[in-house]
Amino acid sequence: MSIVFGKFPIPFHQVFWKGQYCYAMVNLRPIRPNHILVCTLRPVSRFSDLNANELKEMMKASAIISKQLTRGVSSIAIQDGPEAGQSVDHVHVHIIPREAGSVLKVDSDRGDRTDVEMASEAAYLRQYLNLDAYM
């Protein structure tokens, strides 16, 4: 079975783990050393289209790799679609090791919201998403 990442064939020597539903590989354009990707074996474009087995194995592998590779200090991201910055049409988790001085400070220029604003948003999402119906 060949491994593909979007439309790109992946040489086996770039893959360091292969499970039943997912695999982990080194990154062509790493942000930092040991920036790796965990991908589904089945080409899937969107995170919401993963089946339960893919989702479970992808998240478990990502957690284990992050803990062992980064000692738990990492940025973990999924860019879900091109509008979110996904450059390859294939669901994948980025695991980016971090250390002091390498943190992305995306919250530093925004002020805190009020408790009322946050409670209002949580109430809206609770009703809109109705997650209990799916869990």
C-alpha cells in the first residue's frame, strides 16, 4: 500500500510510524526542528469527515508523540480547510516542539472579554451545537 498526502506520494523513509488508520511523518517545511505531521491513511479533506477509528488513532498517536518528542511542550494544530491555512488537501495534525522563547504570542495584542460576554457565547454554543445529542 502506498502512502499519499493529498496528491503527493510519500516515500516510506519519511514515515516514522504507521498504524491501522494513520501515519506520522517528518515535515517538508518545518517551523522548528522535529515539527512532524500525523495524517490519515485514507485521503480525507476535512476534520469533520474523519470516522471514529481514524479520529481515535490520530488523536492518540498525536498525544503519545507530543509527550515523548516534546516532553509535553508543544503547539498542536489542525488547519481544517484552505481558509484555515491548510496547504495540502488532507487532514493532518501538526506537532511543533516548543521551548522558552519560541512561543507564538497570538493573544498578546487582545484584551480580556468580560465574564458576561463569555457566558453569553457559551450559552449560544450550548444551544446551537447541542453536543449531548451526538455524544
